[in-house]
Amino acid sequence: MAEGDRKPSVLVVDDEQEMCELLVDFLGRAGYEAEGARGGLEGLEKVRNGDFDVIVTDLRMRDGDGMDLLQGVRTDRPDVPVIIVTAFGSIDRAIEAMKAGAFYFVTKPFKMREMEALVAKAVDQRRLVLENRRLRREVGDRFGLQQMIGRSKAMREVFRLVELVADSMSNVLILGDSGTGKELVARAIHFGGRRAHGPFVPVNCSAIPEGLLESELFGHTRGAFTGAYTTRRGLFAEATGGTLFLDEIGDLGMALQAKLLRVLQDREVRPVGSSKASSVDCRVIAATHRDLKAAVREGTFREDLYYRLSVIPIRVPPLAERVEDIPMLVDHFLKQFATRTGSEPRRLTPRAMDALVRRPWEGNVRELENIVERLVVLTHADVIDEDDLPAHAPAEASFAPWPTTGPLPPLREVERRYILHVLLQTGGNKERAAKILGINRRTLYRQRDRWAERGEV
């Protein structure tokens, strides 16, 4: 339906003047802005110069038939539904019109109330189409390239590559430390390209146990394994027509790497427990904080999969390499959190901004965002000064020595305390904590779960 309070508009196209005027008059009394056109050529001219919610047209006319008008509408105004009116002997042509995109067809003679119901249904359809388009545009605005903040040389190169690859179907590998915004880059590629109308399906390969990840990606049949009570579509199927984002691809085990490679090569998935493969239609964007070239040399990542994924590599720079972007990012986050809380945006003094610029930012943009949010919540003044900033705890801080007297804690408790200490020193950054500890991040999650079960967290 049209925006605002104006009545829905209908264009009636018929070369029989009496029929045209009768229908225009009836729809006008039914609450529509109805207008007539005497023939297909006049109707097409009015479509190009006006804004109609529905078009009702006769199929056979002396001055350009309904099929010509339908094709013109589909080209110029594809969101406008077209109702075809036809005589009984032209049913085959009417079916042809439906295949060409007509909303519905009505045979003569028809009841006016029947036409009114069809027009109302067509108006509702157009309203839904326009609303869907608006929502997709809002999502695109929220996750598009314009949401990536920065003017540094390193970020301008990222922007350039995102614009170049958005419309292609080539696989993209996004490289960068944790917290640099790799998923934001992936979303900008998706919403900036021809697949923006389709779903964006993210999956964190390190957050799902490998035994379940195969089922998550490819789906499974009922009874494929214990607990598989129903058949389930995989994420490749969920991403049909859109993009599948495989985050932390470097944490994928070798067995699953081989199966993923097969899917990328054959463009087919075979659900767990099924002997039948089905085709997939989605773009794959992968991301990792790991050095995959080193992993290939070490034999922990397949070389053929690496080259299949990294057709177009994009490196997202750490914040330390783009410190000139920090003031822009701070301003962006201050406005963002002010909008959420319904308050006026705060501002930082030059001293406070300089102190932020000089920080090492091991947690990258995510750490900066967390600090700005903390400042907005905990600082009540309109102006934030250097003294308001949280103290920076260096990651290399020493581990407190154990007491030399009294009972010593068991090894399990020593391990727990040390892991918690490293997490504290890294500001809760599990990626970096796992790297310092020399363990996989999944191991860190499993330890946390065990502590929770024992009530030790």
C-alpha cells in the first residue's frame, strides 16, 4: 500500500470505455483512487509517469495488449502487481501471463466484489514487498560498508577490496587478529553485493564441538546418531541464495577440512546419515586470526583447502596499525551508546583522547568499544577526562607467587587459578588467553564448563 494516509491507487486499463468507466467508478466507491486508461499504450505511459499500487488490465486490446503492458510493468515497476482480465477463450494466454509475472487473472464475466477482493489482496502484497525492501535496506545500512569506520591507508585498502569483491561469487578469506572486525567486513561484502537479498549465516567454527559441527554445517537425517530425533537442514542449506560466513576457520579439524573441501569443489552437501547429496547455492566467506600459511607448513591445515578459501584474501589491520582512526571510532561509539541510552553524546578531552591513542590495544576495536561503553555507563559528567579512563593492566604482569608456608593447593587448583589470572590480564580475551596458555580455545571453553559444573567459577 502506498505510504502515508492516501488511498491505495488502482489503474484500470481497458479499450472498452464502458467497462473501464464501470470498474473505475466501482473501485472509487470502494475506497480506492481509481484511474482509467484506454488501451495498453496509454496504460504503460501512465505507469511510467505515475505511482499505482495495483494495475487491472484487459488481456486483449486493440491498442497494445495486456501482455505488452505486463512486460512493461515488470521492467519499469516490478513491485506493482498486475491483475489480468480475460475472456474464457483466452485461458492459455492468461496462464502464460501468470508465468510472466501477473498477480492473478479473472475471467469474464466476473463479479465486482470478486474484483474488489483481488485488488485488496494485491494491495497487501505490494505493501509487504515494499516493507520487506525497506527492512532489507535498513539492514544493509546497518551492516554495509558505511558502518566500517576509518580513513587510514590500511582501512582504505580494506574498503577498496570490499567494493571490488562484493558482486563476485569468489570465496573470500578475511585475516586479522581477534577484535579487528572481521565479521563486519564479511557483512559489508554480503550486503554490498548481489546476494544482499539472501540470508547471511554466520557460524563460529571454534565455538561448536567438532563432533557436532559437521551436522551443523551439512545437516543430518533422523536417526543418524544418538539424539538425532528429526531430520535437520545444515547451515549450507540455510544460507541458500546468500552467504555462509565460516568464522575461525583455522580451528577446524583435519577430518572436517576434507569434507568442507569436497563441498566447495562439488557444490554439493551430503547430510550426516544420508547417501544422497544435494546442490548448494551460497557464497562462502571464511575468517581466521591464525596464520594459515604457517598452519599449512606445520601440517595442521590442508593446503588445497587454504587455496580454495583464499581466492581473495583481505587482511583487516589491528588497531595499533590504524591509530589515526581511533578518534573517529571513539566518536562513533559515543554516539551509538548515547542513542541506546537515550542520552546526549559525551565527549572526550584532548588529554583523554591522547591517552586512548597511546594505548597498545591488544584487544583491538572490540576492546576500544568496551572501554567507551564503560565510560558512558560509569561517567556521569558530559566531558570525559583522562582520569576517568580505566587503568591499563599490562599482559606481562607477573603471576603472584604461591605461599611457601601452609598447605599447598592441588595441581587442579593451581591450573584453575593460573588460567583465571591469564584471563584477567587479557581483559577476558579468550583468543589471546588461549594463545598465552598454549591451548586451543575450545579447551578453554571446556575447562570453564567443568568449573561451572563443580561450582568453582
